[in-house]
Amino acid sequence: MPNLPHQLQALNAAVLSDTLDSLGLMQQAMKPFMRPLDDTLQLIGRARTGLYMPMYSLPEAGQNPYEVEIALVDDLAPGEVVVLACDGPTERIAPWGELLSTASAARGAAGCVTDGLVRDVRQIREMRFPVYCGGIGPLDTKGRARMVDRDVPVMCAGVTVRSGDLVFGDVDGVVVVPQEVEEEVVRRALDKISGENQSREALRRGEKLADVFGRLGIL
Amino acid sequence: MPNLPHQLQALNAAVLSDTLDSLGLMQQAMKPFMRPLDDTLQLIGRARTGLYMPMYSLPEAGQNPYEVEIALVDDLAPGEVVVLACDGPTERIAPWGELLSTASAARGAAGCVTDGLVRDVRQIREMRFPVYCGGIGPLDTKGRARMVDRDVPVMCAGVTVRSGDLVFGDVDGVVVVPQEVEEEVVRRALDKISGENQSREALRRGEKLADVFGRLGIL
Amino acid sequence: MPNLPHQLQALNAAVLSDTLDSLGLMQQAMKPFMRPLDDTLQLIGRARTGLYMPMYSLPEAGQNPYEVEIALVDDLAPGEVVVLACDGPTERIAPWGELLSTASAARGAAGCVTDGLVRDVRQIREMRFPVYCGGIGPLDTKGRARMVDRDVPVMCAGVTVRSGDLVFGDVDGVVVVPQEVEEEVVRRALDKISGENQSREALRRGEKLADVFGRLGIL
Amino acid sequence: MPNLPHQLQALNAAVLSDTLDSLGLMQQAMKPFMRPLDDTLQLIGRARTGLYMPMYSLPEAGQNPYEVEIALVDDLAPGEVVVLACDGPTERIAPWGELLSTASAARGAAGCVTDGLVRDVRQIREMRFPVYCGGIGPLDTKGRARMVDRDVPVMCAGVTVRSGDLVFGDVDGVVVVPQEVEEEVVRRALDKISGENQSREALRRGEKLADVFGRLGIL
Amino acid sequence: MPNLPHQLQALNAAVLSDTLDSLGLMQQAMKPFMRPLDDTLQLIGRARTGLYMPMYSLPEAGQNPYEVEIALVDDLAPGEVVVLACDGPTERIAPWGELLSTASAARGAAGCVTDGLVRDVRQIREMRFPVYCGGIGPLDTKGRARMVDRDVPVMCAGVTVRSGDLVFGDVDGVVVVPQEVEEEVVRRALDKISGENQSREALRRGEKLADVFGRLGIL
Amino acid sequence: MPNLPHQLQALNAAVLSDTLDSLGLMQQAMKPFMRPLDDTLQLIGRARTGLYMPMYSLPEAGQNPYEVEIALVDDLAPGEVVVLACDGPTERIAPWGELLSTASAARGAAGCVTDGLVRDVRQIREMRFPVYCGGIGPLDTKGRARMVDRDVPVMCAGVTVRSGDLVFGDVDGVVVVPQEVEEEVVRRALDKISGENQSREALRRGEKLADVFGRLGIL
């Protein structure tokens, strides 16, 4: 994947969250209502943000309600992750589905994260396109919401995301690494993983947790 | 399935919701807290409604707290879907389980939808009986709730359902098609599906979303 | 499993809940936000409780924020279930993960129940260690919460749990059997299961629910 | 007020709640979403319960949707408190208003408690009829809910209430004293009030809280 | 007040809601989280709608984040009610305050209704400008939200509002009368009020509720 | 009031919030569920924090469950504000009441802020002691919660508070000014207030909002 730190695939959301904590960045994990459509698919990429507003009427004649989101998807580069902020959790805004997944995948995009709903779940799972979302629902956005801005800072499931931030998702959730600290976070996280491996081995052998934690300082 | 429009199995919840939207019926998809017990099982059938009330004491001696629901289940015809309204989401009313599923399946019923909880999930999954519900819990209704009316209009997960309405469920959620518009909705939905197939093909080939949407008008 | 009634594995959460109801104990099933990480793994064991408090600052230098939970885990006996009360549901307290699961499994513990979040879900599933939780999230507890007391009565997902109580979990949820009534509950529950088997057979043969319920009194 | 312990007016909700706690009855205070329409009006009386169910359709022709509540109100004796359980908090069930207040006051009833909504608030305040409720709203119950049972045990704002229980309300909230313990609770509560008076005096003089609590054991 | 039906001040929210119900319009009362800042101030006027979106970043240099709301307020005519939809309830969007109230009052506007928060509550109360809102908070909208559209249909606290609809508020809540049915609703509501007066008199005299309801059919 | 910036009483929560916003501190206003017991009482002082944990059992014999809170109150200096964090909103933790208010007032404390509940509301209002809280309820903390730490950083209603921070409350809500920026915030806020006065005058005279905002840049 172009432009992304090596060895990211060896990481996981928990170790990234711990590492961000250690730098004083404690608001980088999205809230637990965010779940993957397929929890075997790791998500790694750079954010491209979109910001939605609620609507309660149909677009006027001649207006294309999907204009901004079409532009965002058509502009995706390989390795990018669409991050759609709908002020979720929501019961009525479903900004993502099969056709957008297909178009994004055709451009090499790495996945989608939204605090809104997602539809066409069966087809998206079959494509093995990584999507993390705030819920599932069959609703079109037309007459319910529209994307107003793109590539602006957004809040998604409790985390501020800027286009260009590193987005990482696995079964434990979604973590956002701000670009400024990316290099340091990745380096520290790889170190921590090797410490965890030692702890695990010792615990499997039946060592006391108190002894292992005393020696390695990792839990 | 008797008395149901042909080709329903080729449809999906998203296209039905879009079609209902196009007729101005925008409140026909149940809220996203409703999930299938088995998301590979499509649900298609006609509603038979039941309405529950909360209770906080045991029934009096000699009273059968299950009387109305037993009558409803014993009266099911093939292709019908039991729709049980419990004012969900709820933490304490679980109106459905294995024995009711068994009795319903024996009568050819198509499934169950409830905004309450469901229990005996393992056995219901093994039967491959389609159930869409507001959650899972082991609680009996006795002393917690009872069905008071049947075949009355109910609100289930945000949608008004009348006995006889078409109920459709898949992994994306549950959509209710009022009987008056059923024929038109099914016809339009089949048309839309063929348009979506064209969009998908074009997007897979890497066409710009803007071009495909401009040409086919489908997202 | 030492010290546990025979035949528990033949039971299920629903029948235990019904049996507790019949003794007037109607608050013994945890709320439905509690779900298993792996819904094929039955959980049976005796509770060992831990009580968490929220925190909003890092521990002071030299303080071990995990001290009480390490002591609890190191003290586990075979067949015990760690029950961690975090005043859940919560978006920020995740008291359980892979290393604690590994240490607990090494001591023969039967599983973990928490109304908080759990992380390292992939690894815990691979271990086939039964965990029932209030959600999933990658967050460390350090700076967010700490266990203050252990082996005190706690409220977990709406149920009072005391160390020594029988904890039973399956796909339908988690039920807690107070030690004082354990023997009677298990005996009655086994009886009820055999009645349910008769009902199921009759219903499969197509008997009217009204007749079966009239004869066997079981739904 | 007939049939009620003397000196109740000298009590308050907090001291009654503490006294019930001291007997191990810790679930007797209604949840804080319950507020008085007029927080200067103390409420003291014996419960007469009504239980509501949600509805989503108009009553059939010839049916009187208010039948059970009319019967309850017409049957009120002096000093009784109508307690209406609507499974609140609710946004749509408003079982109480001016005309029912007028009829109840004409019979000498002491007030009304409901976890539903109340309407005609201005007029009820002008009557100085004590009402404690889960919210305010202008909606009629017709087509939204109906009272199904009366004088059955109900759960109202988290507390089990039986007809005949003592209901006490003031600005701090609503407390329910089960009839069996009423005599003891009232006696103990009066004692506690005199202890609190001593504490208050000492604290006003500027004594250390530690000293006062050490001496009197009251906070 | 120009262009508004006579005798509106004799009405109240409850009777308007009942009358709308009788025409099958059962979704016209805003949810109960909406409360007046001053519950002695009746609100009567025609809606002018504004629709907000959430934001999470400051406006770009040179952009006026208040542009659309300034235009709406400067365009108000006497007797109009500003209706601001923020997808409330919300903890962070406070679209209304003292200066907007002052500017609106200077144009003869009748009040403001918002499902967002309001600030400068003391000053607004002193002005006796009727405001009904979803809560109180000191936050500026800059960097948190902005009005994107005006005079479009909005959903405010559960009710669809169109510019020109009649908005009525009193202590019982806010009711919206669609312009198409306004004349009929006002006429019927005035009739109902005179029936209620008869009921009240009879009940005060101590007549049975059953008799009064039987005779007048009003509750 | 010792040790507090002059002219604070001329400020208000809204202007302080705006000023903190202008320094990039956008999380300093507590959530709107926090309300004053008496909205005419301004609250100004320096925080002294206390952190509570939930409990579900009575303290052991000989244990004083109020120990830490007694120590905090006995240690209060004039002009200090007790800030009690209970992870609110809560239905069961009421850490404040009349006796603590009396003891605090006797030491010259400026008030209390808690995201928990408060009891003895009538008496506290009579004392005119400023209390801002997350709700009202009659419950004792004994057996429900206890203060575990004091003078540690806490999160109260969404805002991080440290002992020594400036706490300001009025009818619009509670704002916390971190000590490091206090001087600058107060100075800027006083400037802004004078600008608002000019806007108000111009708007009262009927000037267009667009003109006034264009000239003064204040809304």
C-alpha cells in the first residue's frame, strides 16, 4: 500500500490504542457501537473525510443529492479510507452501500468507516471490502441526509479525524492515528507487541500474573 | 408461497425501501436495532400482528397468560409472518422462542418479527426458521408481559404494521409493504434491480461514479 | 468441574431463568446488551467478583493500577468465573483481554463475565475461553478505571452477583443462580427440560399449541 | 386524612428513603425523571394503581377507551393517590390531565403519580392538586394507550407499587412505603429527623463534619 | 397579529392536539423534551424554518458561519416564529440566544422554537420573548454547527414543520398545525373547549366521571 | 472572595465559553443535563474535586463510608467549590444534601457542582447555597457509592476539572476555566461583554442583524 508505514499489518487496534495513550492521546479509539461488517478483515489506510447533514425533504428538481459524495469517491487514491461522519449513532442515515463500495474498490481504496448505517451488507461482505459502521439499515440517503463537505475535520464515533490520518480497524474496533505522531506510534507499537509475546508465553506456562507484570510491566 | 407476488425472492430490503421512498412512503423500514437471528435467511410473508403489554405480577390462578398468543399461532396460515409489538427495544419482554417457532413452522408460517427479545436462539437457528428481533434474552413473558390483542394495527420498531401487509427481511433489515401498494412496489423494485446490475458492471470496469450516475441515475 | 452440580451442561439459560422465576427470583438474567464473544461456548462456573471505578487521570508514579485485578486472577481456582462490574454499559472501560484470559485459563478458570468492554477478541476466540461482555473495544483501563474491591457483592448488567454464586451463560444470555437455591434450581430445571422435550415433539407432529399447552402446561 | 399514620407531614422523602434503606428496602425511591408539577406540594396518601398498555390504533366503534380509568377514578376514596404505570419514561402516553384531577379532587383524592406524561399543567397547578410525573405533553391517550388493569401490582419509575402502599412525594422525589413496614418506617423516620436537627445545628455553629458525624452518626 | 386566525389565544396545546388527532394527524405535538423558557408565555405564530448541520472545525477565514441565520432573522415578518431544527436533543448545538431574540423581537417576531439548546436565558426571560427549546447551554454554534438551509421542511422534535405552518406553544408543549387544515382545526378546537367547560363544572359538583363522560363524551 | 480575579461577577457562562472557544478550548462547558437548583444564584469559585465509585453493598462494620467526603468538606477554604464526579447522569448516586451544604457554607465555600443527584433541595434553596447538579433524588449514598479519591483530576458532565480550576455557573450552565488560562480568559471575556452591549443596543433600535454583525462581528 503506497505511502503507509511498513509492518502495519502486524499491529492491532489494542496496541495502537495503548501506544497513543502513552503519548497522552486518549481519545483515538472510536466508540464501541462501531463494528466491522466482517471481523476478519483488517482495515489500514489514510482517511478521506466526508461530513453529512440530516435532511427532511427531497432535493429540488435538478439537484443531485449525491454530488459531493460522488466527487469524493471518484477522487479516491489507492490505500485511502472513506470516513463518513453522520453524527451517529443514527437510525436513519445510511451513507454507504454496494455501489459505492464497488466504485471505491475499483480505485484501490482500502475501506470505509462511518458512524452511520450501511446497506447491501451481503454484497459488501462478498467483495471482502472492509467496512466499519455504526449499524445496518436499508435506507437510501435521498431525502434523509446529504454530504455537505469533504476533506474537512470531522468527529466520527467520538474521534476527530482529518484527511490523511492513519485509520486502523480490526475486530477490537477502529483507532485513528494523527499524521503528526504516526511514525512514533508505529515504532512504539511494534516494540510493545514483542513484549506482549513474552508475557503471553510466561502466562501460558502458568507463571503468576503478579510476577509476569512485575518483570515485564505489560498487561 | 400462496398468495404472494412472484419474484419476491429476487428482491432485497434496500431496493424495496427505495421503491417505497419513491412513492412517498418513507417510514417503512424498521429501526436498525432489529437484527436477524440468522442473516442468511430471507424473510417473506404476510403479517399477522400481536400487541403486548407490560405486566409486573403473576397471572391470577386459573388464568392462562399465553391465551392470545396461542390462539394467534394456532391460527397461522402458510406464508404468514408473526409480528409481535412489545414497544421495543426492551430489556424484559421476550415473546418468542423455540416452542412457538416449532408450532409456527408446523403450520407453514414464514417467520417471526418482534421488537422484543427472543430466546432458544440455538434451536431456532438449527430449525432455520427466520426470526428478526430486537435482541436476545432468556426471560419468559409470564409475569412480565402478555399479548392483549391480535390482528390489530401495531407499531413495531418504528413501522406501522397491519395484518396482511407484506413483510420482507434480509441482512439489511426488515421492510413492510402496505397491501394497497404491494403490486406497484414489487413491479418497480424489479425494474430498479436491473438498473443496479448495469451500474455495478460499469463501476467494476472502473468507470467514474459521476459518469455512471449521470447515465443511469442509480446509486 | 469441581464443586459444581452434575448435569449442568444439559441445562440452558432459558430453563434456568424460568426455574428461578418459579421461585420468585425474577431478576437473575443479565440485560440483553451482554453477549458472548463466541456463542457456541457454554459458560458454567462459580463467580469471583471484581468492582471497578472510573478514573480520569494516570496512576501516580509507583502505583500499580492493575494491583487488585492481578491479585484476583492469581487467586482463581478451577471452575471459577471472573465477574467484573464496571457499571456498564460503558464506552470507555475495557477490563478484560487476552493476557488476563491466558492467565485465567492457565489456572483452570471457567470464563469471564463483564458489563464492561473486552479487547483482543480474536485471540480470546482462538483460545475458546468463554467470555460474555457488554461490548468490544481496544482501550486499556490505565487512566480510565481501576478495580477497587474484589469478592464483594456487585451489580453486573442488572443482576446482583456474589462470589460463589453459580454463573451460567449460553447464546440466550447469562443467568446467575444464588448459592442458597442452587440445588433446588438445578433439580427443577432438569425436570422442566424433559417436559419441554415432550412439548416439542407434539408440536412438531402438528398438534395445536392450545392442546399441547393444555396437556403439558409448558411454553 | 383517614387511615394514614399521624405526623407524616413532618417527614420528607429523604428521611423515608434512608429509613427504608435501613430495613434493607433499597428500591423504594422512584427514578429522578419523576418530578412534581408544583414542588411546594407535599404528596401523602395510599396508592390506587392503574396499568397502561401502548396502542397504535383507534378504539373500535362503541368501545370506551377510558373505561377502566373512569372506573378507577370514580372509585377513589379520600386520601388515595392514583398511581399510573405507563412503562415510562415515555414520549407518547399522557394518562392524566385537568378533568381527571378535578374528578379526583372532588372525591378527596390526595394526588396522582405517573411515569407517563401529564397535560393541562396550568390548570392542575391552579387547583394545587399534587401531581408527580415523568414529563409534560399535550397528547390524549385515545389511540395511543389504554388502562387495562387496575389495583394490580405495577412498576412505576423503578418501584413496585401495590394498592394500599403509602406514597410520599416532595421536591426530592417520590418514595413508596410498603404497607407491611409502614408503622416501623414512620416511627424510625421521625427519630432520624430529630437527629438531623442536632447535626444541622452543630454544623451551623461551624463544628467539623468529622466531629459531628463521629458524635451523631448522621449525614 | 396579522394573518392569523382569530381566537387563537383562547386555545391551548392539548385541545389543538386532540383536534388534530380527530383529523387523523397524530404526529403534530413535539416531544416532551421541548420546554418553554418561561411557561407563562403562550406562543402563537407562523413558522419560518432553519436547518442546521453539525460541524467539527472552525469556518475558513472570510467565511461567515452565521450567514444563513442572519438572513433568516433579518427577513422575519411580524407574527412569525423561528423554528430551528438541530436534530435534537443535542448536547452541543445552541442556535439561539439574546442577540437573535432582540433582533427578532425588533421585527415583531412571535418567538422561537428549537430542538437545540438556548443560551442567555436570563436576558431572554426578561424580554418576555417566547422561546421553546430542547435544553439550555452556554455554547456558541461557531465551530459546532451552522444553518445550511432556510424555509425548507424540517423535522423538529418529532414533528414535520413547513414555513407557514401555525405553531402553538404553552406549558403543555408545542403543537404544529399544517396550513391546509388550520381553519378546520381552529374551529373544531373552539367547540371542544366549550364542551370541556361543561365537563369541568359537572365534575366539580361531584358528578361521577362515568356519568359526565357518558353525557358529554369529553375527557 | 479571596484569590479570585476581580470583576468575575460581571461575567456570564456564555461569554466565558465563547472566550475559551477563542483559545481553542472547546470542551469547557458542562453538558446540559447539569442544572442549578436555583437559577438566580451565580456560582464562582475554585474547584475542589471528589471522585465517586458505585457500590452495591453496605460498608463493613466499623467502616465509615463517608470518610473521604467528610475530609474534603472539612478541608474547604472560603471561595472553594466542591466538584463531585459520579460518572453522571445517574439514577442512584446522590452525593450532596443539606448537611454537607450547611457544613460547606459554614466554611465559606462558594457552592457545589455534581453530575450526580442532590437531595434536601428545599432546605438548600432556603440557604441560598449555589448547587448545580445532574438531577434530584432522595437517596443516601451509603450502600450505593462512595468517594474514593479527592483532589484528583475528574471528568464531570463532560469537562475535565482539576482542583484549583475556576468554576463558573449561571442559568446557562457551568463553565470551567483551567487555571493556566484564567487571567487571559477573564480579560478577553470582559472585552467581549462590552461589544455585546453595543450589538444589543443597535439591534433594539431595529438595525439589520447583517449590518450589526458586519460592523461589530459579534453574535
